[in-house]
Amino acid sequence: MSTFPATRLRRLRRTDRLRSLVRETRLDLADFVMPLFVCPGEGVTHPLEGLPGIAQRSVDALVDEVETLAALGVSAVLLFGIPEEKDEEASGAYEEDGIVQRALRELRLRFPDLVLATDVCLCEYTSHGHCGIVRGEEIDNDASLELLARTAVSHAEAGADIVAPSDMMDGRVAGIRKALDAGGFSHVPIMSYAAKFASAFYGPFREAAGSTPQFGDRQTYQMAVSNGDEAMKEIQLDLDEGADIVMVKPAGPCLDLIRRAKERFGSPLGAYQVSGEYAMIKAAAERGMLDETKAMWESVTAIHRAGADIILTYFAPDLAEQM
């Protein structure tokens, strides 16, 4: 076996061109999905304190933002809605003239080639902030499935290319697949948040989506961060129920699970670099503690290297500008 001095791995690190020649992990702009927040009103751009550079936007302002993204080469977005009113049945999630539905119709008209994905959940639309229907202080799993399915179908009707259930109710992929097929949308794929953990890194998102639970927490339906084997079971179940793409969330703290999922299942795999991961890099850079650009690239490279085919990240426009 060759040993030093015959073996010198530094030979291929000597120049930038050599390093590029042997680069193992290569990122493509088509790998990235930009999350967007749409809210009621006209001419509204409401910056989010916890997510520097990110804002809630009314439909007209969202069109302007997407035009900028499209010009940069970003080819896919994920829509989250902030309704005018909330209620216990999350009616704003599935009504024909809901905020996401209005945004979809406008974006579909103006950007026919853009991939429009939608978050399918109830938390932004419920008065209590939970991802399912509440009975007493319990989340009623099976009662929530019908409303999630209705929401997914309404998004498909409005022009969504992909529906992405993030609620973590048992059986929701099967319910959504059945409803889409029955509604004439057998061609619409499901990207399930298959392994979504009850993570501390979601904090800034709660402000962005206005979805903080009014009581308790989400640990009865989101996964415990300690459970990797259970994550594999969740992914397998969603694939068995008809998911076309599966997702691990959050991405950075779950690189080991991204790798396990890619090796075990081989299916298209997404990973969500969540609000807390983004905000953490931004905050550290603002304080001069690290180089934001280098940290951004290192973080998404690690996610891709671990096995993610699709990376949902608030850095998408910054990445696009530098690719």
C-alpha cells in the first residue's frame, strides 16, 4: 500500500483549478427552492425581524419578488399563506379564494414555467396554531386528514405543481393522494415532510407564518430529535402511501438522517434548511463572528453532500446571485 511520501493528497489542493477539477459535490441552481410568505392586502411588504431579508408580501408584491427570483434563475418556490382570519376549522386553508389559492393563480398566469409548491398544513389557519383539528386539548389525527386533503386539492385546482404536507398527521399522504386522484389531479406529486422533528430551529418561522401554538407544543405529532430509526419508518410509510418526494427537516441537525434516507430508499429527497439555521448564520455574520458567504456555501454543500437532491433554503436568491 502506498504511503507518504509517495501519497500526497495535498497535490490536488494546490490551486483553485485543481481543487475544482476534483470537486466531489457540485451544486446546481435547480437544486434550490425558495420559501415565500404571502399575506392579505395590496402593496404590503412586511419585513420579518427574525429572518433578515425575508418578508411577508401581498400577492402583488409577491409577484414582484418572484420576478426578481426568476430573473436570477431560481426555478422553484414554496408558498406559505397568512390568512386574513383564523378559526378552529382552518377554513382559510382550503377556501377557493384563500390567500395561497389567489397567489397560485396569479403566479401560474405570470410564470408558467416556475415550479409552484405549496405547504399543506393547518397551523397558519387555525386560531389555536396547531397543525390539526383540536378536540379538547388533543389533536384529532383522523378528523384533520379530510381538511388536509381538501387543502391539497384546492391548491392543485389553483395551479400548484407540487403539494407538500408538513403537518405530520398519520396517514395524511394516503388521504391526500386519494383526494388528488379522485379530483382529477393524479399528475400532481406529493412532497411530504416525512421526517419532521420538533426542533428548536423553527423559532423565526413562527413569526413569519404566525403559527405559534396557543397551548402546549407539537411534540405529539412532530418527531423527537433523538429518534433516527423512527425517522426511517416515517419515510418508508410516506413512500408506501404514495409520496413522490420525501423531506427531512431541519436539514443541518439531521445530516446523518439525510444520508441514511438516501442510501436506504434512493427516492428523490428534499431537506429544509429552516429559519433558525438561516437566522443563526445571519446573526453570527452581523456580529463579525464568521463570513456569511462562506458559511452559506458550506452549509448547503454539506446538505447536498449528505444526500439531499432538493434544498429548501432562504439563501436561494443569494446563492443564485453567486452561481
